[in-house]
Amino acid sequence: MNILVCIKQVPDMETKFKINSAGDWIDEADTAFRMNEYDEFAVEEAVALKEKLGAGASLTVLSIGPERVKEAIKKALAMGADKGAHIQDDECFRKDTAQVASMIADYAKDKGFELIFTGLQSQDRGSAQVGPILAVKLGFNLVTTVVGFQYDAGAITARRELEGGLRAIVKTAAPAVITCQLGLNKPRYPTLPNIMKAKKKELAVIPAAQVAAGAAMVNTARAFHPERKGAGEMLQGDIAQVADRFVKIIREKTGLI
């Protein structure tokens, strides 16, 4: 079994973001980065499957980005991945989801992967499109928003999260792309011995020019902070008076009443 898990390094969501000089993304100068939270669940599920399958299984972790993304790859290696692949691309933030999926597909097309795990979405873009586009480009089956996963001799049984708190159980077969939702598992914390072992694991660097991205289908015109609006009005006092005041506000602001 040859397994691939795709991860992304994203800005720490606690960062106070500034817009870059070009006005199309954040200024990374004073920004902390970490592995995308959804991808941590993908790594854990891939590692757990590799451990279950035993010696015949191999797990590669792939990430696209500048030099800093190696830290995220090394964390995945310390969690249990066998080897890493870094597609070196300093301009990856300007690529749309189709281009990112194309780069992954071009890398993966001749490597015999049977299962590919990704996070449901990235915390910075939040499009949830890379996994589905990747599956189409490779001709793989696809299961998204997975919160439960079982694999047995090529057969996949997955529990999916749907809207409104519903769940669905679906069955498919490898090869497949699996996008992982929060709560699928409990990602392990890399131990110091495993962090040391990760330093000796293979980490291949592939120049972005060696994988086909294709032309952009979507371009970011501008990045900006949301405009501040007026503060909300707190209504206090007798419930009848509050109700009358509320109706009056709705009438004045919307004209619906």
C-alpha cells in the first residue's frame, strides 16, 4: 500500500494580520505559521492506517510552498510518515486551487499511490476544493468531510458529516482521495525521539517548474480587512418596552415591518 498525505502550512490564526505591499495577500514578515489543523487529522489517519497495514505500507507527506513549509513536513515525519516531498514554490499563495491540485496530481501520477489523504480545507483559503479537483485529475474515487474511516483489502467504509448534524455512511474502493474533517481522530503529539528520527528521513525537494500547474482560473484582486461597522445596540429594561423598541429598529433599518 502506497499512501500520500497532502498538508499545507498556514498562518497561525492568532496572528494580527497585515496586508502585504502588493495588496493581494498577508505580510508574512512577522507572521507565525503552523500545519493546517484539518491536515493534522489527515496525517494521523494516514499514519494509523500505515501502522495497521504493517511493513508493506509506505507513507509520503507532500507540501507546496517556500522553505518554511519544511517545518510542517518534519512534524508529519515525526508523527510517523516515512518520507517527505517538498514542492518548492515561493509564489504558491498566488496559485488558485485548480493549480495547486494540478501540481499535486502531476507529482503523484506515476508513483502508484492508492490512497491520498488531505484536510477538508485550509484555514487560510477555506475553499475545500483541492481534494475534489485532485480526485478528478487522477481519476480516483472521492469521499469528503470524513469523520470515520475504515479500510479493508481495498474496500473503504467512511462516515461523512453532512449539514444539519446528519451523518452518512458510504462505501467505495481504492484508489481514492479522502478529505478529513475535524474530529476524525486525535492527532498524536510528536515525541522527542520521533522528532530526532524525522531529521534522518528522506525529504525530497522538487522545484515548482518540474510540476505542471497550468494557467490560473481565479486571481486574487485584493486582500483587505473587513470594514468596521457601528457597534451593536443593547436593549435592556421591561420586556414589553424592549419588544417595542426592537420592532421599531427593524422597521427603521429594514422597512420589513
